[in-house]
Amino acid sequence: MSHTLGIRQVQKQKTRQALLDAALGLLEEQSLSSLGLREVTRAVGVAPTAFYRHFRSTADLGVALVEEALGSLHPMIGDTVSAAGDSDERITRAVDLIARHVAAHPAHVRFIARERHGGVQPVRKEISEQLARFAEEVKTELAKHPESAGWSDDDLLMLAGLYVDQMLMTASLFLEAQESSAQERDRVARVAARQMRLISIGRRNWLG
């Protein structure tokens, strides 16, 4: 009996993941607010009623996609903060990490960029809350840096928010440049590096 239950659980997880993957693919060309559950189930090859065994609504599916998409962003943000600093070499490495993440996870980056200010309130809320948690984690990492001596928690959180916003903006710009020329992608990288450098200059002089 337990073996049968195990097989059913695996199959259920596979179907759930298939629904998420199908939705993410469909969202390449449209927003979540315009996505119908029948489109998703048709893409997977299951009956519309099967959708409700996994998600209460398309908004609920969208929240699950946020968790999946930002889960893929999590290592990139951690590595970028570790790489971020005042030296040109560390900033260049941080920008390169973002570019490589976008190349590996374009659909996830596009979904977050589009739905962060989209029309589905539970999804906007989930993105906002997860980004706030990212900022808290970045703040913790920034507090370990010697140049953070004397900074208040509020100021460190503000700086962390700047870094998180900059990473997301840079990711969106790399996404837009994916189909462009190598020169355009190089231009995006140069602009992103200059913007990070500007944050670093402000950081060094904030308590001056």
C-alpha cells in the first residue's frame, strides 16, 4: 500500500511540475492576468478539473511560480553580494554573474520582471515579500564587510535594497539584450558596472 501511495505522490508531483512548466512557457508571451487554466491544462494534456488538485486558482499557481523563480535567483543574489565591492574586478564579476543567470533562467527572470508590478495582487505581494526577505539577507552579508562599520540597521537595509533593485534591473536589461548584438550586451554590462560603482561610491561616503 505504501509503495502505491509513493507512486501516486511522485505522479502528483510530476503533474504539478508539468503545470508550472507549461504556465511558465505560456507566460513568455502574456501576463498572468490573461492566462486561463484551460490553456495550462491543455498544454499538459490533463482535464481542467485536474488543475484544482494542485492549485486553487491561476493566482495560486502564480505564487508557486514566484517561489520557483526567486528560488533560482537566490544563489545568484548571494554570489553577487559576495562579489560586490569597490574594486572594478569584483563589480565586473558581479555583473557577469547576473548575465550568466539570465542566460540560464530567462523565463524565470521575465516572469518576475513582468509580474512584479502586474495585475495579480497575490503574486505582486509574494514577490514584494520575497524581495524584502532577500534585502534582509543581503543586509546581513553587508554587515560583515569592514566598510559597514558604524552603519545603522536601517541604513544597511536601505543599501541592501539598492543592491537588490540594481540586480533585478540589470537582469531585466540583460534579458532585453539577449536577442541583440554582442555590442549591445557589452553596453548593458558597462552601464550596470557603472551603476554598481556609483552605489559603492555612495556607500564609502555615506557616513562622511
